[in-house]
Amino acid sequence: MKANSNTTNAVTKTINNLTDAYKTRGLDAVMECLVPDDDISLIGAGADEVRVGLALIRTQAERDWAQTDSIEMSFLPKSISAAGQVAWVFAEGAFNIQTGGQGMTLPARATSILENRSDQWLIVHAHFSTPTAGQEAGSSV
């Protein structure tokens, strides 16, 4: 069910806080957007980027930053839905990356699940991907 405006605004704020903190490499601020649970999960666009738990998500962010001069996620939520204390988001956007003097922009997709805890929407699961390069529009493979 489509989220009401209060939930939409609060969830969007959490997503924006995450992307802002990621861009500025604010590790503590990134972690504040996440539930402090052992089973929090993140799936990235890389082949080995499946992370469960805060420590592994922290390690992933540190790896991303160590391998780039700058990296930014920009997402525009296309759909925010909610039921009770749980919300889910689908967004499209881009990863803007600078590394080794080279810049690249990769189209990106993201889905997130958030839970409202003490009037704060926190991410319990996030999945980031990039569309398959070379796959023609209208083709499933």
C-alpha cells in the first residue's frame, strides 16, 4: 500500500541521510541510518557484495571509499509503500565514481526495507544493482 505523506517524507529523509553520509564518507552517519541488528543485510552491485551484519556493512563502505577518490549515490524514489512499522522503497538513480583520475556514472537501481523504531525509519535491508550492460531494451536475456 502506498505510504502516507508523513511516512514518505520520513523514509525519504533516511535515504537522503544515507546517500549524503556515503558521499562525505561519514561512516558513523551511514551507520545511524541502519538498524543495529545482527541480521541487517546489504547486497551491492559487485559479485562478492553480500553483507549481513553491521561489521560487514561497515567493512564494505570502507572498501568502497578506499578504492575510489570520490563516490556518490543519487537516487530518486519511484515508489514508497508501507504497512504498519515497515516500509519498502524502489528507487532509480546513479553511482557517480571518480577513481584513478577517471570518472564514470553507472545507472543504478535500489530497493530498501525500513522499519520504524522510536519514530525513526531505519534500513533493515538494502539492495543495489546496475542494469546489465549490452542487453537490448525489450530483451530478457
